[in-house]
Amino acid sequence: MDVPVSKIACRATIIHCLDDPGIDPGSPNMQVIEDGLLVINDGLIESVGPAEVIQPTLEPSVPIKNYREQIIVPGFIDTHVHYPQTDMIASYGEQLLDWLERYTYPTETRFENPDYAREVARFFVAEMQKNGTTTAAAFATTHPGSVDAIFSEAEDAGMRLIAGKVLMDRNCPENLQDTADSGFEDSHALIKKWHNRGRLNYALTPRFAPTSSARQLELTGQLASEFPDVYIQTHLAENRKEIEWVAELFPGHRSYLDVYRHFGLTRKRSIFGHCIYIDDDDRKLLHDTGSAVAFCPTSNLFLGSGMFDLDAASQSGVQVGLGSDVGAGTSFSMLKTMAEAYKVLQLLHQPLPAYRALYLATLGGARALDLDDKVGNLLPGKDADFVVLDTRSTSLIERRTRDAQDLHSKLFALIMLGDERTISATYCFGKQVHGD
Ligand code: GUN
Ligand code: ZN
């Protein structure tokens, strides 16, 4: 029988989540296959299971890549990242509002130059793929050209990307401001151009409430109702001074989240970054409206913002994904992001086993982005987005994982000690985009 050239199989240990495993490392919501085979056909996953079961069913001409001693997991999902902040990552010393003024706005001003935007976008997409991230929700800048740049690069690289033009018409440098009307027009045109094109989706992107007038938020709500399947991404309750500022700018609201609700911005496909200082009423509103949260631990530590309460979020039923939040976040690596999530939660005395960390970075992120019918685990029919983790990627990881008692312990050590060197291959839609 003829086999399409795009059909391949990969042999490795395979770990993925069928549902949230919670804190039980033995959860039946995990599929853990010590010697597994993943079969990919035409960009999609055709089958997954023990090699001894799957291999006899394969046509003999299907090439099998041998990743034995390595671990295949689903491609990572970064639910909150700023690609224009790549060149200012790790800028010293400030908390959120001063950090925005001192570093972020000057850097984002450079995106008026489309050549610069294109060059940063290319680097950013390559960096994501090197780190095993195959899906991301990214902020651009106020410049429409910055959106074209990141979508073009993601499209060329086969990456799944949600992105949008930042809307901000006040309380930031004038040369970065749009107006309520121009922001509306530009977003409308960008939705028409990019939304639902291949693996790309558009996100209405008001930066955060303080930099948008009521009129701009109102028009954003109008676009949201005109295009019910576009995404909405913004920041919420990251920093105490930010919250005080929102209360001054939008008096009379029960909470910061209530401002967004008022303008019709809380719904399925709304993703709120941070959500550190929210209460149970806010959590209920997030859950009831189908909104999701991006937990960004490296950023929350770096800017001294605070600790995200994952248990409270989980109890409310709201979907939570992980975000790198580069450039307030200090790493593109979702392994490092998982490791820092573990440490933040340790401070709150909340456990985060490796399988739950993996869930947040894969299926949890996919659910937060309403993409779990396409990505997030390795079930047949899903996009073949996956990562190969190398247990020999550094001498320390090799030494530490050699004697690991079980696969959960091995994965935990890989998460704690891993970085981009640990990603030996990345596949996007069945195509290898990184690694030998
Ligand atoms: N709040 C508003 N803008 C930003 C941003 O660029 N990064 C972070 N971390 N928080 C924000
Ligand atoms: Zn952010």
C-alpha cells in the first residue's frame, strides 16, 4: 500500500494529559506510555499507544524516528506573551507601572519601523520553537504593522498563534497612542485580514484598563459582539498600584474585572493575564462567562507583583493556562515557567506535581484558549504539535534522571532543571521545526 510521505512515527516515552490530573501523580487522567509510538499523518496525530501494539499495524514503509530514552509531550502553550518586549527582557529594577514607563514603552515605540518589527518577530518565533512552544497568545504593539509582522512569521513557521494590535489611547507616550476610532478601524481591518487564516486567530488587545478611555473599551466591546469568535486579551489585577489607578479612572465599579465586564469583554475566548488580586466574586464571573486566566509566574516574581492563587482559581472552575509574559517574564521556556509556578505555589503551600504543571502548559492552556479540540494533548485527530525532551541534555539532568524512581520524578527533575537545551526537537503540525 502507498504511504503518504508525510506519514511518520516517533518512538519514545510518551506523556500527555487526557484531563486535569489534579495533584495525584497516579491519576487516570494521564496517559503515560513507557515505550510508546506516536503516528503522524498529514499534520495530524493518527494514533498513539504502546509500540508493541501500534507498530504491527503500521505499513512497513512508514519511517520510524527513534527517540528512545527521550520523552515526547504535547507542544507547549504560552497563553500570554509580548513579542515586542523580546529586546528588553531582563531590564533591571522596577515594578509594573515604572517598568512600563522606563523600559516597555520606549522599546515598543521602535515598532513603528516595520523592518524592525519583522526582524524581532522572526527571532521571537524561532525562540518559541527552540523552547518547544507551538501555540501562543501574543500581544503586538499599537502599530498595525507589528501585527502583520508576527502573523506572517508565525504563518511561515507553521506555528499556531493568537495575536492582536494593542489598543491604548491614553496614559502612555503620545507616539504610542491610537484613538478610540483608529484603534477600532485598525482592529477591524486586522480581523478581516488574519482571523481564522490557517492556524492564526485574532485577539482584541486593550493593553489594560488604565491606558484605554471608556470610549475605546466600548468600541472594543462592539467589535467583540460583531466578531463573536475573536479572542480578547488584556491584563487584570497584576499590581496593587495598578488596581488603585483603575479605581480612580473608572469609579463606581465593584472591582477591576467589573470594568471589563461592563464593556462586554468577559466571555469565552477572553484571556486575562495575572489575576493576582481578585476575589471569589471575580472568579465566579470569570468562570460563569467562560473567561480564562493566564498565570505568569516568572513575571510575577520578576516585577514583584505577587502570588497567583491557583487553588482558588481551580475551585471556582475557571480555566487556567501558563504564560511566559516575556519581557516581564524572564524566560521563553515553558519548562522554566512551570518550575517557577511550582515555587510560587510552594510559597502558598499549594502542591504542583509535574503532571499538573504539564497539564497547565498543555491541555490547560489549550482549554484556556478554547483550542482543546485541536491541540493540548496527543489524541488521534489533534494537530501533531509535540516536543521531544532529552533526559541527557545537560550533564546534571542526565545524572539526576538516571536514577529517577519513576516517570513522574524524572519529568519533575526535567522541569526543574530544564531549559531550551532540553528540547531536542519541536514538531508543528507534523513538521519538525527545531532539532536535528
Ligand atoms: N500591564 C500592562 N501592560 C503590561 C505589560 O506589557 N506587561 C505586564 N506584565 N503587565 C502589563
Ligand atoms: Zn503581559
